[in-house]
Amino acid sequence: MTVRPLGIPDPSPAGAGPIQRFLHVRHRTAELASRLRPEDALVQSMPDASPTKWHLAHTTWFFERFVLMRDEAYVPANPEWHYLFNSYYQSLGEMHARPRRGMLTRPSLDEVLAYRRRVDDAVAERLAQGDDDALPSLVGLGIQHEQQHQELILTDIKHAFAQNPLEPVYAVDAPRALSVAAPPLAYVPFDEGVVEIGHAGGEFAFDNEGPRHRTYRQAGSLANRPVTNAEYMAFVRDGGYRDPMLWLSDGWATVQAERWQRPLYWDEALETEFTLQGRRAIDPHAPVCHISYFEADAFARWAGARLPTETEWETMAVDVPVRGNLQDAGMFQPRATSFETLLGQMYGDVWEWTMSPYVSYPGFRPLDGALGEYNGKFMNGQWVLRGGSCATPDDHIRATYRNFFPPHARWQFTGIRLGNDR
């Protein structure tokens, strides 16, 4: 059977074929989940988060639905599970309500893991047959989708563990970061003029990263590093959460309604924070994280600066090597570091909020069919983040990557890099 490819490049790195790349990423997801007990994998701590068991099942459903079911002879593991593990693909049918995913005690974790093994074997076999030209690109998209859920497994279980008075530790064996003094905050200038942003093709990219296009960039500058815990603590101690003049209207309403007084996971004394390594003293030099867009914007205003646009961020990051404190480091927590380049920590540690709303680029076209629901339909009421975090897989991030969340979200590893008009 030969089918026209979808035009999604295979993300496999040099030396790894599609089958090896697929099995490697699938194994990595199972490895992240293996640190948990079965009871941990079921819990859903809030509507925005999902149980680990659901992540394991949904990513498997993605491969079953978009890869294996292209073959009309394929028999699904359990047709009823399509309703349970569909996330938001309305064109494929109804789905279980997102806020109630924690109610899915069945299928069991063992059944979900068996489901994964079955689908893994079937996908590897289909790839080995090599009779469908579209499969490598579809599997490539599924791999990138799975890596997004690897990050969600970490952020969602962190939120769940933080609700437990016992404060369970996820990463017992994680390496401890040595605190080093953050370099002084400085601004790196850039000129005004017409620039190009967006993915240029070749390597893998999501549809929302393109097409590459020209846009105008005003002159300004970008901070050489993210905002630190110490700098954000000064904002807290200066009454930043009590001054309505610093906040957007919706932000101030959220602060009042949610009674925010400090970043998520900081204790009331501003001395410790909950991490995937357990409760730790707040490192003053490490990037502040778990900050909403509203908080990032308020801090920037307090600091006499602003957030960068995504055009500013991308054009400054494009020549910076893609390396940093990412998921493969196994630390699962932002860390302080020194650097010799003009711009430090552009990748890893924390996703950096931009002041750009998440909208389409000129000429954007979503993928055909149900996969067109993947990104485009969320271009409403959300803000763009750049750079990846300590939970992002190393080979998943790039300068053009556009993450997005609503402005109140702060359970992800989100932080701040300042921009300025001078």
C-alpha cells in the first residue's frame, strides 16, 4: 500500500532510523513513568493536568489512531478506549471529559502498559514493511507529540505531589546542582529592520512554526539571562502582589481570586520550594519558575522593562547552540549557571514568556484532516513561550519552537527573560 506523504519530515537524528528513534522515545516515556507507583499514576490534581496513566494511554492511542488504523485490516486493541484516550480531536468523535480523567480507574495501569507494548510492536512492524510512504513522517509527528507528553508527565506529577502533605519525591537520584553566582543582568542590543522568522524546512517542525516569513523588528535589547529567584523575591518583598498598578486587569483579578502572593511551590516564608527532587532551599541564583504570564508581565513592569516579542527572541536565539539544562540532564529543576556567550540559558531551565499572542503566521495552513486540529484551533487567548525547560527533551527543542499557554497557567516550568526598548 502506497500513500502520498504528508510532508512532515522525520525527526530521527543522524545514525538512528525511524524504528530505533520510535522505540527510543517510547522507552523514555515508560522510563519516566517507572519512578511512580500505580496509585501515583492515577491521580489528577486539577483540570489542566492529566494522570500519568492517561498520558501513557493517550500517546499510544495517537499512534494507533493515526498510524496503525491507516491499514483497514488493523484490529484496535479495544475500540472503547478511543473514547477514553482521545484528547481534543473533535473530528474523530466524542471523548471523555478532560477534568474527569482521574476517574478512569479502568483500564488498569498494567492494561495500559500492555497496550503500549502491543502498539509499539505493531508500529515497528509496519515501519519495517516500508510499503507506506507516509508512515515515517506520521511516526515522526507522533514522536514529537510523545515528547510533549513526557514534559507533561513531569509537570503534572509535580503538581500532584505538591498537593500531598507527605510531599513525595519523584527524582530521588537526581543530580544536585551546585549553586553558582548568576552573571550580572545586562542587555544585549539589536538593530531595527526587516527580519525573517519561522521554520525554513528540512528538519522536523510543527505546522505552527511556519511558514518562514519577513516581519519588522524595532530596535531594542534582550536580557542576557533569565530573571533569578533573588530578583523575583525582591519584587515579592516590595509588595508586587499588592500593587494593582503593576498588573493587567485580568491579571489583578486572578491575583485577587486565587490569592497569589508568590510563585507556585514557594513556601510562605520565601525560604524553600517544592521540586521534583523534594523540598529544597530556594537557590537565589537559579531562574525563577512556575510564573504565569500575568506575573511575568507585572514583574517586567516593576523592573522598568517589558517582555520580549517572539520575533525578538527567535532572531536573537537562532545562532545560540541548542544546549542547556534540559530533560536529559536528569535534574528536572532550573539551575544557576555561568556562561561566556552574550546570551545564556536560552534553551532549557525555563520556558520564557513572550509578549506575543499565539496567532498564526502569514500563510499558515494546518495539516489536512484530523491532524489539522493539533495546533491551529488553539490560536486564541494564549501567549507564546520560547526556549524549552528542564523538562523538555534535548532533541525536541529548536529556535523556532512555539509553545503556548493561557496567561494564568503556571504549573509548567515557565519563567522570565526581560526585553527592553533601548
